[in-house]
Amino acid sequence: MMRASIVPVGNSRGLRIPKALLEACGIGDTVDLSVEEGRLIVHPVRGVREGWAEAARAMAERGDDRLLEPETPTAFDASEWEW
């Protein structure tokens, strides 16, 4: 546990978070804030598709990356698409 002070920042208040804590949580320049049961929760903001490549590789290794439904040809496939 670490104690920190709330400091004035313009019309708001700020919290200085030590670098070691930021690094341990993977927090960069932007966070999501929420309140749960009277506690302030700070979550690092992740990239939109962060981790997807690793997840796709893991699925392929497990053989779990097959189509869930069979391909369904359309009129476009038959008349306009060229291979």
C-alpha cells in the first residue's frame, strides 16, 4: 500500500501516481475511470485491437481457427468476382 496526496490542478484535483506503479499496471497517457463500491478504479486504456494477433496465433496453434458456418456463395461471387 502506498499513500499519495490529492493536489489542486486548476479547478480540479489531481493524484500523482509514482512511475513504478504506472509501469506495473501498464498505464500510459490515458486511463478509464470508474467508481465501484465507493472506490476509484483506474484502468489502462488498451489499443482497439491490442492482443488480437496473439489470440489468433494461439487459436491457430490449437486448431480452433476454423469457420463456424460454411461459406455461402452469393450472386456477386458467381457473376462479378474473378480469381
